[in-house]
Amino acid sequence: MLPHLAAALTLARYLLHEMADAEDAVQEAYLQAVRHFGGFRGENARAWLLTIVRRVCYAWTERERRFAWTPEPEEVAQVPTADDDPETSLVRRETQEQLARAVDGLPLPFREVIVMREIQQLSYKEIAAVTGVPVGTVMSRLARARGRLQRVLEAQGMER
Amino acid sequence: MTGPCRHATEPELGAFADGQLDGAPLQWWDDHVRTCVRCRDEVGRIRTLGAALRSSLPTSEPSSALRDSIRQIVRAPAAFEGERLSRRWSPRRAWGSGIAALLLVGAGFGLGRLASPRGSGEDTMAQVVDAHLRALQVDHLVDVVSTDHHVVKPWFAGKLDFSPPVPDLAADGFPMLGGRTEYLDGRAVAALVYERGPHRVNLFTWPAGSAGACGQEPPAVRLGLNVVHGRTGAMEFWAVSDLNPGELRQFVSDWLREAGKGDGRCVGV
């Protein structure tokens, strides 16, 4: 399970925002994984572990009543108008920061599918298994999350 | 340049761009994007976004302390039996930030330079917890079994290049089980084992690098165990146990009082 530690930590960090929280959640998840599940017997250890990590993060989010964490939409839509660098093949640093902030500002159900798909490159089926929703829901959440993030990119002049 | 296409906003187009379709839907989209510029553009936009996200979003690399913790958990989950989620989290929040503040300010208890730099302190804490768990697991708590500190203290002579304080705390409700040597923080150290009821306390001590104040920091929580760092002036020590934070503080206070006897800096601790 150790090879999946980075993936587990990354997911926890995006779900809980704080690294210290993420580290706690990951320890708790491993403990639960080892203790309650009597070892893993399926074929996808990473998805199985991420499922537990996500469950622990949600339980904690609930406990901390962080449900109401909502982003400022304006925050991600700030456009530096004068900056019309034609170099669109590279994502500029500014855009990267805007994107990272936009992802952090996504509501939890959208944030988690973006992280699992775009960073961790899980298949739709795996994401469905981890989040416990049908593949069709994964698809529509991804589409909506991408729509929001697309607007950040466009505001940065990435698109022609 | 591109006419509207009602398919361009369908969630399934994302699945197509991600290579997640098969069978009839895959066939349909394959055919469709060949003729629909708008949807083809949309696929490009989705992939551009994906590439931008991968280059923008940091992944988190686990620290070596976290790796060690996880290894410990995977190797011996039984050592954490009885842990509760709530216990693991709430105190750590409070104590964790308290410790961080203390380490930064270093003045809360008048300890001055008691605290190690945060990084090495964290690292030592991880080693301390690891040593405690290892000893419990392999049932190797003590090399010299004795409740008598007059037996334990001389036992260390010849095994260590210093003579650790070995206080007798039976009267305080912490009878001694014995001692052993450990290798911590790059050196051989003394490990003293005390008990209270079913709980064990491992106390690791070695000479401090420089003279300093006398005192203890608030307990930290690692893997559900409480850990206290402190100094007797001349000696540095760490105590780790599954005792609750209050009792562990009490233990450390008692230990400090006895171990610091004769050290002017420990008067009144």
C-alpha cells in the first residue's frame, strides 16, 4: 500500500486543504485499511485505498462543519487585461496559480473528480467506485467542473 | 468559424476526450468529431485544460516522518488498537498548534532555547515514537528488569558514555519496570520504562548538546500516543506513552523533579 501513499496524500490535501489535516487523515485511513478490511483482496489497491481516504476526509469535513466552504467566484475571474503574452504553448505561472486556486475553490464533489481524473488519472469506473456514484454522474460532474475551470483559462487568454 | 452544435456541451464528449468510451458511443463520437469542427475544438479544449491542470496542480510528496508512521501502521496495526478517530484528531489540533507556537516563540514556559529546530525535533519525535512501538511489539521493553533504581542505574555504566538519571517514582504511582539502551538521533541513549496500570511509559534521555533551561513542552500526539519533550538542564529527554496527556505531564513533572535534583536550573520546576 505504501506505493500509493503520495496519491492518498494528494487526494486528502485537496479535500481538506491543509497539509497537516491531510497527513492525519492519511494515517487514519491506513489504520482503517489495515485494521477493518483485513487486508486487500481486490485487483485495484489504489482505488480501494483512495476510497478509504475519501471516506475519512468526508467524515472529518462533516465533523469540522466545513461543508459551507464556498469560493469567491470573483477571485478566480480576475483578468490581467494588459498582459497579452502571445506565448500560449506554455501555461504561465500566473495561470497556474489561478488554476490551482480555482480547483481549491471548487465544491467538494467537483474538486474530487478533477483531482482523481486530471492529476491521478483514474478511469471513470475507478472514480465511480471511489466516490460511490454512477459513471454517468462522474461524467456530468467532470463536465461541470471543467466548465468552471475552462473559464479561468479563457480569462487568462489561453484560448484563442 | 464554427457553427453551434448541441452535442458540444454533452458530458459524454468529456468521456470521449478522456478515452473512456467504448462500443457504440465511441463509434458515434468518432464519426461525429470527424465532421463537427465545434466538437473537435471542444475535445482540444478539454485536453488543453487537462495538460494545464497537470502542470499547475501540485502533488503532495509524503514526508519521511509520515512514511515512517504509515510503515509502522501497516506493520503493526495492533499497536493502535483502541484508537478513536476523535481522539486522534482533536487533541492534535490543539496541541499541535500549541507546540508549533512554542517552538517558534520558545518563551511560553521560559524554556528559552529548549526546543530543537522544528525539523529535527519532528524527526526525533518520530524516532522516539518508533522506538516505543518497536519495544512494545517485540516485547523487548527492558534489558535490565528491576523495580530498583539502584540496580538499573549501574547497569547503564559501560553501555553508555554518560550516566543517566534514574529516578524512583514508585511513590508517585509510576513504578519502574527496568531499562535498556536505544539508538536515537544518531547516538546511544538510555531508555527507562515505567508503568501505571496497564500503561507503559518509555523515557529516553541523553546529555543535551549545550546547557539549557529545565522544563517540559506541552504533549504532542503522534499516532495516538502522547509525546513530551523536555530538559533537565544537562539532559535532554523524551517521554512517550499511551497515558492520557494529563497523566503523562504529571509523570514528566515527577520525573523532572527527581532527575533535576542537584541541578540549580531545575529548582522549583
